[in-house]
Amino acid sequence: MSVRTIEQKMGAASLWDGAAPSGGLVRAIVHNAADDVVAATKTWTFVNGAFTADDVGRLLLMGGTASGNDGNFTIAQVNSPTEVESLEAPASDETAGASPWTQDIYEAAAVGSAVIDNNMESFPESVTGGLFDFENTRPIVISQIMIKFGSGTTSWSLVLVDLDAVEIELAAASSALPFISTDEAGALAGLILLEGQALKLTSTGGPTTASRARISVDQLRG
């Protein structure tokens, strides 16, 4: 009997793949055709932004863009009530025009924490890889691994993270299939994780879409 399954969606291009943050909605910004973003300076302009110093550290959730600028962006600086700079770089310059932009301000989740929605844990790009922490207090055994890599992924690795944060590589490849099952992941089904040990999946290559991974474990019978 499976004791826990973790499914994660790992962001691409410094985005959370459009997943709403867990911190809660602060306000929605009314769309204006003159709203725009400049990628080089990470500057966002919103006619109806009403930004204040309290918005620093919050997340700007974008949707409906035409140039790959959907996702969450951390507000690093407020320049004026209509202009902010983001920590993450947007994909490209863009002016809203008639595009159905949606722009919402959310409180940020704690740094490094996952946004949990519908049993899926989503991590920001700032977290290196996706950490699968089963919070086990006794040995467990991996029963299933499924990974669907984002477009553009060129390599991946799966490591065991020990209690002292030492990482031990379990499986890796310099090229990524669109989909990896337990067998392709190095026949890891049956691997035992001791108390407190976790798994971490990382990928490289500048994926343009999010990767999704699911790992199930069973309680070790003794």
C-alpha cells in the first residue's frame, strides 16, 4: 500500500508555469492597453498598478501574454505607482494592447517552499531542482517514478539527499526523453530511503515548458 505520492511541476524560464502562489491574492490589476514589460531591465509598467513599498517581495502573476511572459515574477523594486522591477527576467519585450493580459498581485510563499494544489507541489525556479521530501520517520521503498520533461530539456539527474545534505547521484542522462518511467530512470524501483532521506530531480537546457514528475513510495515491511 502506497504511503505517499508526490507529484511536482517544476517551472521553466523563471516561471512557476502559471500556478497561483499559496500566499493569497492581494489584488487584481485592471488591464490597460498601454501596460508593457521591458525584458532587459525587468521593468513592468501598469497604468492601474497602484504599487507601494508594501509590494516589494510579493509576486506578480501574469497570464494571457502573447510573448511567453506568463507566470510568477517577484517584485524586487517599486519605481513608481505604475512601475516595478522584477527579480526574474521576463521572456521578451511586450505591450499589452488588446491581448487579454491578466495581472494579479499575490503574497509570496516562503522562500524555497512548494505551492501545493490538487496534490501537486510546484516549485519556483529559484529552488534548484524539485525536492521530493517524503518526511518519512522509518525506511520506505520507491515503488514508481514517472517524469515528463519540459520542452528543451537536454539533461537530467536524480540524486539522493542525505540527512547531512550530501547528494548521491542515482541516475542521470545527457539527453532527455519526453517521458521517463521507472525503468529508464535507472531501475530505481525498490530503492530504500532511510529515515529523513529525500530525492532531488534537476534538469538543464533551458526548458520552455514546465517539467512534471511523480514519485510514489511504500512503507518498508519488516
